[in-house]
Amino acid sequence: MNKVIAIDGPAGSGKGTITKKVAEKLGLIYIDTGATYRCVALACLRNNINLEEKEKIINLTKSLNIDFDVNGKTYLNKEDVSNLIRSKEVSAIVSPISSIPEVREILVDLQRKMANNKDVIMEGRDITTVVFPNTKYKFYLDADPTERAKRRMKQNEEMGISMSFEEILDSINKRDYNDMHKSVGALKRCDDQIYIDTTKMTIDEVVQTVIENIKNMD
């Protein structure tokens, strides 16, 4: 039976960095589910579809070809959009788009198919509670909002995205609220998640903690 390691947590909690490193060390396929929603957001921007046009968003989602390669790059209709989907324009609309139940249904089905017969590590907002609620490997990564904003700012600078610290912190706080108050696919804590506060931990310390817990569950 294939292994599915599920990691949830808010924006900037280190999920992406940690899951990539754990994937490398354990030979797992890394899947960033947030990137699938970002692809829909990017496609909406390119097609001039606004947030009120839900039927258009749903139909567009059905038509998209979203994929990942072994290096974790994201492809939208065979175009590498790994950096484009991190823009502030995409970030501003991804949460409301991911709140549309039909969009979530389409993408959750896609995410499950991506894990068919493979050993994967998947990160997002509802992996432990909705996408793979029956996996035994469940983690929730968290960090203080200010620390998360600092991390996101550094990440943006590395990708050439210009946003002030205040903009990033405001975006994170709004995203947290939206993600935790969705009617479907909300970011939630649950009893069988292993909770890790990464605020004062190094990347290597978090990676090691996750790996040790996985080995203890094997």
C-alpha cells in the first residue's frame, strides 16, 4: 500500500520548504496542493474572470491541465508557472477561489489521483482532514504570524516579488481568517495531527522532527 504523508498549516509556516526536504530525504514525491488553487487563480486573471463569476471559474477549473514534476515545479497547461503563481495578484484571490465548493471538489479529486500508487508527501490546508483523512501520517505545522511574514518576505525577495512587510503580514492575517472560516476545506486542527510550532526552530530541526515521527509510525 502506498504511503501518504499529509501536512497542513497556515501560510508561511514552512510547509513547502519542509515537505520538499522530507521528500528528498525519504524518496517521496512532493505535491503542493496550494499550487493547484494558485493555478486556477492565475488562469482566472489571464482570462479576465472575476470572483463573482463562479460558473466561469468552475468551468475553467475543469478545463485546466495541472501537473508537477519530480523537482516540485508546477505546470499549468504544460507551462512552468512555479514563480508566476506566487505573485501578489494571485495571492490576493486564491483564498476566495479555493472557497468555491465545486472548485475544491475538482481539485481534491485531482490531488487524490496524483497520489495513486505512489509514496507522496502532500501539503496544504485540508490534507489531513479532507483529502486524506485516513492516512496515519498527519502533521500540522504552525508559526507566529510575524515570523511567517518574515519568511514569506525572504521567499518573495528570492523570487523577485516586491511586497512590503506590512503588505505581507496583512495578507497572511487575512488569509488565516479566510482559511479557518471556509464552509468547505477549512484549515483545522484535529486530535490525530502531530502539532509542530516552527517559530523558533531551524529548518533542519523541523525536518528531523517530522522524519523521526514518520519512522516512529512505520
